[in-house]
Amino acid sequence: MILLTPELRFALRCNDINRRAAMRDEKPAPDPVPVLKLFNPLGAATWLATELYGDDDTLFGLADLGFGCPELGVFSLSEIAAVRLPYGMGIERDIGFESIHPISVWAEWSRRAGSILHAQSLLRRAAANELPSADG
């Protein structure tokens, strides 16, 4: 599986450029929505990425290795892509991943919940409860 499509690469690079421009102009750093979710299909490790640095390998986002303490930081796309799992599997991209929540919300909910996956369930439930009912 291709972990990073050209469209995802473009969106991640744009977020990095926007963050750098804000720093340069002494403006508040943007709080982008994650555009990429990678996961271990045989375990709990999950990564949400918002930026791709100019080296075309370093991603910034939220990393959860399954130990109950998701952290914001950088991680290497090439290292993640090099992971070899049993049964010939590797790390995969969640092709259906979409979010309306910025990375700060993901980080807060993931830390409280102890994992990105549990936070994802909680955020979905919270969003569903905010939708208007069918009768009004």
C-alpha cells in the first residue's frame, strides 16, 4: 500500500509551509486538522499527521505506540514504511480517515482516553450527539 499519495503529500506540505509562514510573521501557529492516519493492523500503534517537513520524510503529528500516552511530535515516514509485521504485513494508511477536529483536539482527547483509537470513538459519539434529530 502507498502510505503517502501525491494529494496527501501536497496537503501535508501546505500545512508545514503555513506553520513556517506563521512563525516567520510572528503569528500564532495554525492548528491544522490531521490529513493522514497510519496504523498497525496487528497492534495498537496509530499515527495522525498534519505536516510533512521539507526533507520529505519527517512528519509532525500525534503518535500513539499503544502504551497509553499519545504524544505530539515528529516521526519518520521511511521508518514507519520499513516496519515488517507478521504474515507479510506492514503499517497501513486508513483510506477512509477524515476529521473535522484540529490536532490539538485529537491530542487532548487522546491523552484523556489513553489512545488515539479510543479518542476517535469518543469524538465520533460526541459529533453524533451534536447532530440535529430527524424530527427537528
